Amino acid sequence: MKDWELQEDKFVLNTPQLYRPWYNYLSNPDYGLKISHLGDGFATTIEEPRIVVTNYDFFSPTKGRFIYINDGQDTWSPSFYPARTGLDLYKCVHAPGYTQFISEKNGISAEHTLFLPERGTYEIGRVVIKNKSGEKKSISFFCECEMLLYNSFAIDPVYYSWYTDSRYLKDKSALLFSKKHGDKTVGFFKSLARPDGFDSSLFQFLGNGDIFLPESVVKRKTRNTVSGGDPYIGLFLFNLDLAPGEEAVHAFFTGVGEATLDHISSAYADMEKVNQAFNQTALDWKKKCDKKEFSSLKSSQFKNYVRTFFPYQIYQQSQGLVRSTYRGFRDVAQDSMGLSYFDTLSARDIILTMCTKQYANGRCLRQWNTGGGYNDERDFRDLPLWLPVAVVKYMENSGDTGILDHKTPYLDTEEELSVYDHIIAGFHYVLQFGKHNLLEMGIGDWNDALSGLGKKGGSVWLNQFAYYALEKLNWINTTYNKTCDINIEDQKTKLYEGIIPYWAGEWFSRGITEEGTIVGGPERIFILPQAWFVISGMHVHDSKKAETALKSMINKLDNEYGLLKCSPGFDDYDKTVGNLSALSPGMAENYAVYNHAAAFAVYALLKYGWNEAALKYLKKLLPMYKNYTKTRSEPFVLVNYYNGGYYDYKKGQGGIPWLTSTVSWIALMMFEELLPKGIQIDE
């Protein structure tokens, strides 16, 4: 049996991995749950400011949605954690919309499924325990979840619990947790059937044990008391006597809102309703993820991926919990680009929100804080140009021309102007050339860590990206008879001529500091300007330079795990580069395969017609073609980067799963190049 399989509609893990938790994200418009293959995770509401519903531990799998089973012989958990008892069978199924644990021990099987309904600030857990042995079994099983109910992760949960209280509603088989100040949030943990025992205190549950083996589980009994001031848990006990072949089925609900609890009590009268809700969730996500164009794909692994976790990662990153309370302007612009292939209305909403994060002079917020805290005001000059790029991709996929005339306010004015006006304001702000003939980059460009060039420094890539964005503006003006006061062709010529002095012989330099020091000359190659010379369309002026730049990119940046972001890396801090050189070598953007940048390179290779090279490096991006014992990362979702191996033992290790705009650029590759041209990936 393989350790894992990417099947037609799900990912199946057959061995509990202890390298680190492999997560799934579940969400609807109101609520989201992050859950790992070991059962740990947390939930928050989606509407801002978010409420962190259940407690979390970012460093170890000790807080989550846990089942303990005491069968008289052993104490074990279907998700392996937290009991950590060896299992006769273990399976974790991560799929779009649900996660499921299927395990066996001592002739008993347990299935624990977690999913969310179409709407509502709650989650549903379904547990099926079956006696597969030839003798009667007396079993005690406990379902446990630790509550939090706060609008931030930045607290001491033990101290915060002093301001919460709990009570048990016998008629609803529910534990209620109430904040006693502020917004008076009410959380709940409810069982469909009346339990044989309950507790609301983590301390009472653990007793003289710990989370791995609580005293209550060992003794097969609870205190049946509510508590105040302790870390709060929802805990229910069920005692089962199962004949051979007999099974017991239970359902649990975790969430916030007394009205939501009342809704659950009426909407789920029995297990049939719970099963119907699960089937509907699985069906809805299948419809959201699958597209008829995917049927032409031949490679089974790749086909399974693009019909499941490829679009699902786009959905969860743009609409679920993957992004924190901060929303980056360029980040969500790219979210909308990928999402526009699957959900045009949601992509449109993102674009309209972006417009409200722009100042009247065209400058944009780097990030806005949806939790009500400070915004990131840093002036990265590429930001405004992502708006026309996102708008055009949305229009191409939706056919919606009305968005150009839709009016939204700026961040600093009440007057509402059209999306087209917002686009033009952004161009006016960005098209500021320095004495170096490159656009002044302000605090930086796409590569946030390249922070040492200075506000008056110049970026070769920014010239290329502005050229690309002007191509999009030209498309808008030509297609929809729009006019503006920007001479597009003159500006494109100026942008192109501005980068030619930065041809280093075999590749383009990255930029120049405000003091005049060139970064990325003959001593170091950066991936972005080589790829974007083609992506931007500048290559039509000089195909020889394009070919040489792409060859240099491949020859100089090739790595076992993909294309490095730059080479050589930085051993020591270099003030002309800034934060990029401060990163530990091999991490993130310093001597690493930074997948977002590598995706630009693959896209450029496809655009240039070098399909063989493009497919080679596309496969190096994709998780299911990796050796998970090296990457220590989920084989079903993209990660932010792979360590370049400056320190040999770290080579290939993946960092930051789920959160990367790489997935949106793979969407562009899929729908612009691979599918229309019938280009296939060999298994």
C-alpha cells in the first residue's frame, strides 16, 4: 500500500506523518476550519472582524477535533493524535469540503468526518463506530474540542478564559460558552444525541493525565460539571455496548451564535439530515472544482489534481482562512485572476474591494487589516498596476464589460469614480521615471524583500510589468472604445528603452540603487527580469535577447527542486539588496525555489513556445511529483517555496503550504496554454 494517493476526488493518506501536520481548509461564506491529518486545527468566522472560535497551537498538534476511544484494551484516536496509540488501520481523507479519519483497532472501526454546511457559523462532525469483531464490545468514546471565542490570535488563552463562562443545556444536549464583556459572543458544542457525560473544563478532563492520555478517558467517566475561568472545552462521553457487526452513529456541532444553535436544533432532527448535508457539501464542491475542459487531460495524477486541490486551493486562498486578517493588494489581485476561471462573481467582488483600498492619487495600500488594526501603508510601486491586470483577466473570463463603469470610492474620498478611473489614476502614480530611465520603485516592487534600492532606485522588472499593464490598458481602450490622457505607445517605448542599458551580456540586471549601484549584473542572475521580458511582450523587439535570457535563466537557476529565484544566494547582509540578503540562505527568497517566481518562469517558457522546458519545470512545481520525505509538505497543495539546499540537510524542504499566488499563475498556464493547445504532462 502506498503511503498516500491522489484519487479522482480526494487525497488519501495511509500512514500518519509526524514530520508536520498536513492540513485541509474547509469553509463556507460564514465560517472556516483548518484541520490536519492528525486532527488538530482551529476555526474562525469569515466575516470581519473574525472570531477565533476554537483554540489553536501553531507548533504542535495538541488542540483540535479529537476523538478518544477506550475499548477496554487500549485507548486510541482515529486521527492517531492525540492518543498516539498504534493503529491496525489508519486513513486520513482530505477532500474539497471535508476531512475524514478512518481507523481500526482491536476489531473496532471508527470513522470521524468533519465538514461545513452551505451557510452558517458552525461545523459538523459525524462519528461512526462499528464492532467488526466476533464478540460483544463495551466501548467508551469521548468527543473533545477546546473553545476560545476571541477576535485575535494574539492573546493568552488561559488569561482570556477568566472572562468567559459555561453552562449545560440539557434539553439541547449542548454546552454554551459566553463571553461576559465586549461583544458577548456565545459559542457552543452540541451533540445530536444526549450524552452519557460532559465537561467544560480542560483541567477537569485531563485530571492527573495530559492531552495524550486524559484521566477521564482512562477512568471512562466525566465530572458532569460546568466551569468558570479554566481553559474551556466541549466534551461529551458516550458508553456503547456493541454486538458483533453493530454500529453507533453520532453527530456533533461546534460554532457561534445562540440563533445558530437554535437553527441546528431544528434543521438536524436526525442522522439522515446530517448525512444529507454531508452529501450536499461534497457534491457542491465537486461542481465548483471540476470543469469540462479538464476531461481532455490524460495524466491521471495531474488530472486528479486539477479537478480537486488545484481549484480548491484558489477558493480557500481567496475566500477561506488561508490568508490571515491582512489582505495584500497584489496578492488578492492575483487571487481574483485565478478565481475568475471558476467563480466570476467572487472575483468581481475582490476587484471592487481593491478599488476602495486605493488613494485618489493612485497609490494603493500594501495590505489592509480586515481585523480593524493598522494598515500597511508602504509604497510598493507595482501595486496599482495589478488592478488593470486583474480587471482584464476577469473581463476575459466573465464577459462583464460593465465593471469598467462601476463606481467605487477611493480610500481617502467619499466621491465615487469608475473602476476605469481607478486604473488610470494608478498609471499616473506609477509612471514616474528616474534619472536611471527606470520607474522609481518607491519602497519596493513585487519582491518585497528587495528593500535596499531606495525610494528613488529603479527596477527593471517594474518597467517590464508596467509595459505588460499598458498592454492591458490598450486592450481595454481598443475593445471598448475608452480614451485616456496616457500615450500608451510612447510610454511603452520609454519603458522598453529604459531596460536596454541593463542588459548584462547574458541576462538582464534586476535594478539599480538610488546611489547608482546595479544589482544583478554579471555576478548574479535574478529570475524575474528574464521571465518578464517575455511575459511583458517586450521580447517582440529583440528575440535574440529573449532567447539568451531564457537560456541563462535555465542554465544558471536550475535546481533539483525547480528554478531558483536568484543565484548565487547571499551569505551575508548586503545593504544594496536589503532584507533579501538578511534571509537565511535557502529560505524563502534567498537561494530558494520561490514557487511564485518559478511559475512566472514556466509561464514565460510556455508563452515563448519552449514547451518541453516549461513542462519540466511545471512538474517541479507540482506537489504530487515531489518526494514528501524530502519536502515534508503536503503532496496535494502548492507550497510557497522549496529550500534551495544551501544547508544540505534542508534541501527541498517546503515552506508555507496553501499560501502562494503560484496557484493563480498555474491557472493562467492551464487555461491560456496547456488546455487550448492540447499540451499534456507525461506521468
